[in-house]
Amino acid sequence: MNRVVLWAGLAFAVGVVLIAGGAYVPRGVPTWVLGVPLAITCVGVLLRQRSPLACLGLGVLAIVLDGLVGPSLGTVLIFTDNLYAAALYGPAPLARILLGVTSALAVVGGAVAGFIASDWRMLAVAGVQAGLVLVTPVTTALVLREQRDRAAVERARAEQVARLAELDRQAAITSERTRMARELHDMIANHFSAIAIQSTAALSRKDLDRETVRKVMESVRENSVKGMAEMRSMIGLLRQEGDEAEGSAGAMRPRLADAETLVERVRRAGLTADMRVEGTVRELPASVDLAGYRILQEALTNALKHGDSPVSVLLSYEEERVLVRVVNALGERRTGLPGAGAGLIGMRERASLVGGILEAGRNGDEWLVLADLPTVEETLGARTSRGSTWVFGDGGRGRRASGEGRREPEDVERASVVEERA
């Protein structure tokens, strides 16, 4: 506000100096009268930002009065600022209207001057002068207005990009937290479930001999050490960066070819378990290899916590997929171990991430987990469970049902009703 008042006062002072210097057309009126339209235009300068329409109105009034009593150069010059402020700070339609009106007035003013003077050169001179006074301020304001609007658009776009980047960052953090939670659950649950079951069995039996107790404690220690080793490996991986982390991840990545170690832990925990491999064992895509291993690990952990002997594992390497099947008996044994409720959810997430299908549910007196994971690179992540459905018939081997969403009801109880199994 202080700058606007200073500018208006300076403009009035310059106008007075020009009038005192004779920069006006004498019309037989006292010189002080020329200061009236000059003062009106300067009042318009005070209102240039707060009320651009009032600024324009005062400027038009002042230039009309000045034309009657002068005109004077100071008033004309300050009137250009009134036009400029109205076009820059006023509504956008007003700026376009002012451009058309001032252009028409410049042409008409030049033509009238040339007609009165009967000289075409006067037409050119008057037209140029009218253009400088009327059109130039408006076009200058339009250019600045466009730049200002463009800058505002760019700022809004930059803010939007920043918001999208923040949303992407939050989504990445959420995804990474989910992945870490899934890895920790699958990695820790298997070891500690075996520890809990074996220690519970040792505490509940009073007739165990020294050698049996020693074997149980050795198994507990082995599971503890392996669990801690995997935890340290994951923590070390999280602390690494770049190519070093990727190399370490490849070195420590669990593989489905190591499934025998998982089955052996189940045996040591007290369950009868066997494993069979069909087809030729081959190198699998890293994502499929890890997903198959973790699904098998979680299925065996659930068998320890909620199932009973015998436990049967089948790995079937087919041309474009690998099947992981785990079957265990449903006995009356209760371990009393708490479930996190994330086991089946995690297995389904892992299968879905690689475009596979996972079904888990009751099959007669048995519990069946069946994962169908594609191994062809073009189909990884492309399939969903809507494409095909598995039927728990055929001796629990599993076969694909035709149609979408159809299933034979006599052999299946959906796993969704027993999610607490996880």
C-alpha cells in the first residue's frame, strides 16, 4: 500500500511539473484547472490493484475532462497506467474488450485527425500516437497477464507432481512394509513354531529319558540358530544399498530346491512327513522360486501348529508351471500356539504376485494347500484366480475345473471359513 501511495504521489508531482513546463494545449482556461483531471487519474492509481474497474472509470473520466480543458501530457501518460492496471488486474474478459476498444479508437482517432487536417500524414501520426497511448498499455498487460497465469499453472502442476510423488513414496513404503512383514512372518514362524511345539512336548512329558530330552533340545537349538541366522541375513540385507544388496539378496534367497530342509524340520518336530518330486528340477525365476519356498514353508508351519501326521509334500515341475502341494491330516491335536491370521493371506498374496493360483481348504479328513505357479516369464504376474479354479478331488492331486468360478462342492470346504488356521 505504501508503494502505491508513493507511486501516485510521484505521478502527480511529475504531471504538475509537465503542466508548469507548458506540456499542454492551451484552451483559455486557468492552468490550475488542468490539475483536476491529473488528480483524478492519480486517485485511479491508488485503486489500481484493489479496484481496477474503478481505476479505469476514473481514468476515462479524467481523460475526457482533460480533452475539454487541455489536453495535458501528464494526464495522458498517467491514463496509460489506468488502462494497464485495468487490463492486468481486472477480469480476463475486460482485458480482451479493452484491446478491441482501444484498437478501434486508435484507428478512428487517426482517421478523424487526418480528415480534419486534410493530410494523410496526420492520419499516420495521429494513429501511431493513439496506438501508443491506448493499445500499447493493454497489450503489455495482456502479455504479463498470460505469463502470470502460466506461472500459476506451472506452480499448480509442480504442487500436483509433488503430491503424486508423495503418494508414490507412501505407496512404496506401504508395499515394502507389507513385503517385509510377509518375509518376517514366513521366516520366523516356521522356526519358532517348531521350537514352541518341541518345548511344549518336552514339558508335558515326565517320562522322557535323557537321550530323548537331549535330541529335543538339539532340535530346539538348531531351529533357534537358523532363525537367528535368517534374521541377521535379512537385517544385513536391509542395511545394504544398490548392487551390493541385490547380490546379497541373490545369495541368501531361499530356493524351492531346498524344500527337503523344510520337510526335515517337520520330522524333527515330531510329525511324520514325506516329500516327492515329479518332473525335472530346474532353475526357476527368482520370484517364483521364493514364492514357492515361502508357500511351502507356511503350509508346513500350519501343519505343525494345527495339523497332524502324516504330512505329504509334492513338488511337480511341469513345462510352464510348478505345483506345490501339501497335505496333512486333521487330528485332534491342539498345540495352543497363537495364530497371526496372516498365513493364508500371505500365501495367496505370494501366489498372486507371480500370477499364480493358491487354494487351501479341507479335503475330507485332510487339509490341502495347492499352489499353481507359472514359470514362463511372459505369464508371470499376468494370471489371476479368475482365470481357472482348482478342484480338490483326484486324491488331493488337484485338477483344473473348466469354466470360471465353478467347483465341485462335495470335496471342498473353502479355506475362507477357517482363516484362523493361519
